[in-house]
Amino acid sequence: MRIDGLFSNTIDLLGKSVDLRSKSQNLIASNIANAETPNFIPKSLDFEQELQGALKERQSGQRSSTVPHPRHIPVRGAAAASGIQSVTGRVIETPAKTPGKDGNAVELENEMGRMAENQVMFNASVQMLNKKFEGLRSAIREGK
């Protein structure tokens, strides 16, 4: 059972970021695993602009185009959360400028760099989520 608006939009954003970074890590790992596969074209997950668009929509106060029913009472923050949760990213092909003789377009050094960068961003998102939940946990304990 999902309760929209219970947590801040920051938690929704960080959670979605962790999810998308995990999917991106899987694509990068697949690229590295296929570095010797003839005619393989590497892929990447492009989601940053889509996620920023969902954030801008939230900040401008625009409501999502999906309204469950016109007579329902809107929950504060629910439209922004659904906008963030609807971000899926887009898988794009990222071939090397100079493919190998076998047609393989994976540049191992670039993929390893992308993997390291993605891992750092994933870890940062997880750490920020942990801090948010520690704050909630502390608030709950102090309320006893």
C-alpha cells in the first residue's frame, strides 16, 4: 500500500535515482561483458534530463496530467511524486567512434569510467537516503 505525500519529494527523487542508477549499472556491465562480441553496439540509460524535467514540473507547481477523478481531493505532493516515479529513462546506443575490425563498438576504458562514475552517484544517493531515514527515525524516537 503506497501512501503518497508521506515522505518528502527528496526521498522520492533519491529512491528513483537509485533505481535508475541500478538499471544503468546493469547496461554498463552488459557492455563490458560483450566487449569481445562481434558487431555489438553498447547501450546506456539516459534519464538525467527526464528526471530534471519532473523536478522542474514539481517546482513550478504544475499538476500531472493524470488526475484519478475530478472529484477526488488532491494530496499535497502526490502529483510531484507520481511525476518523479513515472521517469523510466531511455536506452540509447552509444557506439565508439572507431569500431574494431569485428564491428564491436565497445571502448572498454570509457565503459569502466562510466561504471565508476555511476557507482559513485549510486553510493551518494544511497547515503543521502540513509541520512533522510536517520532523521525520520530520530524524530520518531524523540516523539515517545
